[in-house]
Amino acid sequence: MKSIAVLGATGSIGASTLDVVARHPDRFRVGALAAHRSAAALAALCATFRPELAVIADPACEAELREHLRAAGVDCRVESGADALVAAASGAHCDTVVAAIVGAAGLESTLAAARAGKRLLLANKEAVVMAGALLKAALREGGGKLLPLDSEHNAVFQCLPRGAPSLDAAGVRRIVLTASGGPFRGRTRAELAGITPEQACAHPNWRMGRKISVDSATLLNKGLEVIEAHHLFDAPVERIDVVVHPQSLVHSLVEYVDGSLLAQLGQPDMRTAIAYALAWPERVDAGVGLLDLAAAGRLDFEKPDLDTFRGLALAFDALRAGGSAPIVLNAANEEAVAAFLDGRLPFLGIAETIERCLDASPAAPAGDLAAILDADLTARRQAQRIIAALSDRASARP
Ligand code: NAD
Ligand code: MG
């Protein structure tokens, strides 16, 4: 029986995880559930899954959570605040942690799970982008195992031979990440000028949280995933490629030196990747229907348009620059996406904010957590200034 802590339980990945967990009460139980502010939703999940520990990150919501739990007759430990997230990730109530908080907010709990030697099911790609080397050191220290939940990395993991010490030893030439191209594939820059948050969040193939949906629309998500692949598979930047595949049925590929390409295919449903990681090295039913290739009909592939979708090009640049550059890229993006979703920044302003932030912050070493958090904070302040200037410019236009 595995005992699971789901951090980000009220989100899209959280819901998919709990759906798989509920299908296998003989294999999985829930040890802890954590969310940001949605006390009612978290309490409802606690009533269904009966964890030992419920954590609400925002202390201002703790009383409301306690009230909902009391009303639902749920008797579990309740904690709040950033330290409580770390406790939820590292305590004895779980052997497996699903890191599904969105953004830098998930960094410390993800590191804590790794350090504590938990099986780490990682969706929180921003944590890897910010602190890939630190996370790998924490995994070594804890002796646990990381299993990627991001569908592309989960696919690559499935296509690599088990236990190979390096890509070279496995005869791997390249990792090829697929990208759907997002809702605006094929559009020109001019056509992207007036995009609204609702349009950006309407992804053609996947139902996800709003932040990653916007990231998919800018292709910055694929950029974060390139950096994630670099860390998770020890792949140098020149051995990671991106191909646009609008159907999102091939979730990624591994190219071998003999010319073989191994791919993982399936429905665009995160429960497949989650079930794989939860049960690894076994396989269990994920509640996902089979992929009917004849009904799907065709698989298309094309080159990404790096001029229109600057986000992907900027991420490759940041990975090449190294040091603090990926931290700056991520922080500027988080601030810019929040401003876009808030109506304070036009869609094209997201990439512009990131580019200006990277230009203004030469890559510096950022090895330990203090330096990482410092680079993150400095970049967020810089991004806020740029966003304010860009939004003044937009409102000054006739
Ligand atoms: P979401 O917005 O649906 O859910 C986010 C979750 O994180 C919520 O439970 C929220 O309460 C919690 N959260 C937000 N801010 C927090 C904070 N400050 N402290 C504690 N908890 C906080 O997001 P999502 O789509 O589920 O994505 C979660 C992560 O998984 C992201 O890193 C995303 O890039 C990654 N991911 C998601 C998908 C997907 O299909 N949704 C696929 C691949 C990777
Ligand atoms: Mg992905």
C-alpha cells in the first residue's frame, strides 16, 4: 500500500491524481492533501479521501478549512503556511509525494520531498527550471526516486532503457519533445495582438490550470520543458529538440544512434502519466480509453515557429546562458502571465517582459537555495517594472 501526499490537490493535476488513486483503494491511500486557498474544495477532498493531514498554504484560510472539516465530520490534522507544505512533503504520513503546485510556490516542498527520500511524482516543472541541480542533489541525499508527470518527460522516461547511467551509455542521440502548438498555432504576430485570457486558456487538446494553459499558448511551456528535460535526463541542450504535433497523441520520442525513434502514444489525458508514475514499475488502469489509431487517422509534425512564439527561443537561450538565466525566465514569465490573466498586460507583452528581464539580468551563478530565491525575487521586481511600463504604453495608444 502506497501512501500519497498530493500537494496542489485542488488543481488539475491534483484532480487527475485523486481520480487514479480512487480507482485503486487496494494499492493507494492518501496521507496528506494540500492546497493554496480553496478551503471548501480541500475540505470536500478530505471528506472523500480521509488524509491524516490537510494543509492550506495561506494561513488566513486555516479557520475556514477547520470550519468546513468540522461541518463535514472530518477529523484530521490541519496546518497552514509554507512550513506546513514542507511538512506535508516530508512527514511519515506518506512515502510518495505528488508535486503539483503551480509555479515557484512549489519549490521548497518539492526539494523537501526529494531530501526526505520520498518517491517524487513531479508535475511542478517550475521547481526543476529554477533549481534542477539542487533538486538532483536532494534526490541523491534522500535516496528516493523521481518519476516525471509532465506528459513529455513521462513519455521519454518510458522510452529510455531502465537504469541506463547516461544517454550515451543507452545509445541515445536526441530527445524529441512534442508540442501541440497551442491554440494559436499557425497565426502571425499581428494576429496575436488582441488575444484575451479566455482565448489563451482554451487549449485544443488538454484541460489544465490557467497558468500552464497560457504557457502553452506562448510556447513558453515547451521552453520550460526543454530545461526540465535537460535536468531530468542529463541531456545537453543540443541534444533536445522540439517538434510541433497538433494532435497531441505522440507524447514525445527518444532517438537512438542506430536510427530508431521510440515514441509513447496515448490519449491526451494526464491520468496515463500519473498512473504510470504511481504504480511504476508496474502498470495499472488509469481510467483512460484506448487510442484508436484508425479513428485518429493522421499524425502531423512541423517545425515550431520561433519568431512568432518567442517564448520557446528565449528558453533555449536561457538554458544556454545557464546560472540564474532560467530562474529569471521563469520568474518573469510567472509575473507576466499573472498580469496577462489580470488584464494588465497584452498577450505579446509576456514574451517581451521575459526578454527584457533576461537582457537586464546577466546570468550569474545561482547554486544554493538562498541565491536561487534571491535571483527569483530580483527578477520578479524587475518584471513588475517592465509590466507597468508596457501597460502604460498599451493604454497610451489611441
Ligand atoms: P492548477 O492551477 O489547476 O492547480 C494548482 C494547484 O496548486 C492548486 O491546487 C492550488 O491550490 C495550488 N497552489 C497554487 N499556488 C499555491 C501556493 N502558493 N501554495 C500552495 N499551493 C498552491 O495547475 P495545474 O494545471 O494542476 O498545474 C500544476 C503544475 O503541474 C504546474 O507546475 C504545471 O506546469 C504542471 N503540469 C500540469 C499539467 C496539466 O495537465 N494540468 C500537465 C503537465 C504539467
Ligand atoms: Mg507537458
